[in-house]
Amino acid sequence: MPLPSFARALAHRNFRLYLSGQGISLIGTWTQQVAMGWLAYRLSGSAVWLGVIGFSGQIPILLFASFGGVWSDRFDRHRLLFWTQALAMAQALLLAALVLGHVVQIWHLVVLAAVLGVVNAVDAPLRQAFVVQLVDDRADLPNAIALNSLAINSSRLVGPAAAGFLISWLGEGVCFLLNGLSYVAVLWALRRMKTTSPHRRRSSMREGLKDGFSYAFGFPPVRALLSMMTVLGLTIVPYMVLMPVYAKHVFHGDAQTLGLLMGGAGLGALMGAVFLAARRSV
């Protein structure tokens, strides 16, 4: 039975496995992100600390994501992704242990956010490149990218809503624990995959970075996208860091209020992802 056009990339077994595991893990990721912000504000009562933690999690990505992209071209993406996901799992479980053990301090959050930022600097470009490797028919690649975006944005809706409920009922530590356990799904999916590693060009790190920057800034469509994402990252995305302040002091709410506010952005993104998934070309 043929799959509908909006789900045709699911005909590829490896992509099916990846999407199922990643979908579960991403819900855990957004659950942790909401819980991290709420916990930081509860411990410090300071918007400044929210900014410090947000900065510590993002600055490694700014500094090292280009290196992560080169590594994803030089090494076995399947194996490398398994280890980045395992490290992210360890970070979540350590955070859960600190919170559930009632020994967590604000500096722990800063350090662990930085650790996760370093992992994400490799993991984020790696995952984007790995999706391309999972679809044999290039005609299905736009649909695979759209379905991957659909999974990401669905998690942005479900994860924060779940986090708000869990924080109010059981506390932030349970959110971190569930996120750690959610990585089992993606690790299991990666273990089940049968992939062949394509030939890697063994260029030096310097050559890889030079080629990457030359392509990014020399190809007008990519340059335009990078410019747009830079503007969005500087002017719009940082609002999420301050959402605990708005939830508590502007809307006089609690963790569930924060979950709804964060999930609202996910709803809008999800609608856009559904539209893209139905298209044959973006």
C-alpha cells in the first residue's frame, strides 16, 4: 500500500527508525529546557542568571558548530551521532541526580548548560547531515526534511506542555530524569539501523573550515539564509530565555503557565511544518 505524498519518506526504513526515536527524545529535550529555565529562576530569582545560563548553553554552539560540521563530513555520522546522544543522556541524568538529591546549585546549571552546548555544537549539524544519508531516493529528501521539521516542532508543542504539568506535580528533577530516559529511544533506533558509511574526504580541519565558509558566503541563497537566521537569533529567539519571568511576574502564573507560553510557539511552528511536509519542493 503506497504511502500518502506527505509521508512518502517513511518508506525508507532507516528514516522511519530515526524519526520514531528522535521524536520521543525531542519531547524530552523540550521538557528539560522548560524545567531548566523554571528551576534557574526558582533558585536565583534573577533574570540575569537566566541570561547567563542561556549564554553558557549557546556560546559553545557559536564557537564550535563549524568544527562539528567538519567532523560530520570526516567521520562516520552514524557512530558519532550515537555518542553525542549518549553524552546528552549522561548530562540529563546527572542534572536529575543533582535535583532529586536536593544538592543542585545555580552554578551547576551554568556548567551543565555549557556541557550540553558543546555536545550540541557537534550534534546539531551532525543530525541535519545524517537525515540526508537516511533517504536513498533523492526525490524523497525534501519530504524527509519536512517530516524531520514536523517532529521537531511537534515536540516544541508537547514537551513544554508536559513540562508544565510535571513541574507542578512532581518537580523539575522528574523532567530531567524523563529526558535522560527518552534518549533510550533514539539510541535504540540508531542501533537498529543498517547504514553504510560513504567515502569521507580526509581533508584537514583547516581545509574543511575554509571550504565550508567559502561555500556558505559564496553561494547567495545560503548566505541569505545565514543572514536571516542571524537576525532572528539576535532579535526574536532570545525571548524564550526570559519566559519564566513573564510567566511568574507578568501573567502571575506558575510552571503550567510557562509550559503553555512555550508550547504556543511550538503550535505556530508545527502548522508551518505541516504545510512544508505536504509540498514536493521547498
